[in-house]
Amino acid sequence: MDDRGDIVYGLGDLVLCMYDLYEGYAYFFEQPNEDYPFRGIIVEIQEHIEFANRFGYEELYIVRCFDGNERFFAHSELKLLSRAKKILDKE
């Protein structure tokens, strides 16, 4: 069993991304793509998404992939590669 449910992702984390929900909506499966699975940086986390319970996720992660495109992924579709270094404000 996968333990991804225990991981908390944050802005700036480097992640590996693979779509696993609703292949019928994933247009890129029909196109050759050498970059899949995608790798990228989490640039935004959307919470309180309309109809989230219908799709089975509470947060949606926007990832800027290495090919320059921003893509949307659910928590279960991400795998942490490297944690972002948090910089503390010094006053």
C-alpha cells in the first residue's frame, strides 16, 4: 500500500506527478509525451474546491512542470522528490 496520504506537500516542493483519476479526461494520453510522468515544483495549493467531494479530493495542487506547463494534480497523484528549503525571516 502506498503511504502518500501521510505526506504533507508544500509550496516549492519538487514532485513527481502521474495522473490516476479519470483517464477519459486526460487528453495527453493520446499524444506522445516523453516527459511523462511529469516532474515539477508546486506553485499553488487550492483548497475548498467546488464539487471536491464528487471527485474525491480536498486540495488541488498546481505544479509548474519542467516542460514549462502548469498542471493540476490531486494529492494521491504526487510523489515527493525533494522538500523545499524554508527560509525564516530574521528581524
